[in-house]
Amino acid sequence: MAKARILKVINYREEDIPALAELEKVLRREKKQFSEWAREQTVIYAKAHGKGNPTFALDRWATDPAFKAWPTAWQDPPLKDLKNFSVKELREMMDYLEKWSWVIGKKLEARGE
């Protein structure tokens, strides 16, 4: 039985051509075909992104009325937005932040920081 094959065509923008040329040099050096590399990258990307971010899946907005979106830890707290939270929600948020602080402190302590 013949193996199933799918042919895909990739169109590159003019500004991407230098990156493509560099990739081709790397693939030649590593003795790897572009199609082999593209298949590997497809599998890696699909595994990493196929199910989305389980901690913040976008479909939870529509299906879970109790779902709460919180700001990322990597930005300054949006103090004006906190006005919309109830006291109960603010306390819940503070509890989670204390847990995160404790866990991060333990990780730093383990590293000798």
C-alpha cells in the first residue's frame, strides 16, 4: 500500500527571503531536507499548541460563567480595573497571590537566592 502524501506550497514574502536563505544554509550543514524539517516543526507545533493553553482556554469564556480572567503577573497591576472586583474576589485573588509568592520564594530558596 502506498503511503498517503499531502503536498503543501509555501509562499514567502520578500522580507522573509533572507531568513529562508539562512534556514537553507543551516539545513544543508545539518544534512536535513526542508520537507523533513517542516514535518518535524509541524509535529512540534501541533503538540505544543493543539489543545491551546489549558489554563486560559478562550472557549472557557463562553462555557464557564464562573471563569475569571486575571492580569498577567508580568505587567503592572491595572488598579483601575480592580474596582470592578467584589471584596470576595479581591480576597480570593490575594490568596492566590500569596500562594504564588510562597511557591516562588521556595524555588528561589532552593536555588540559594
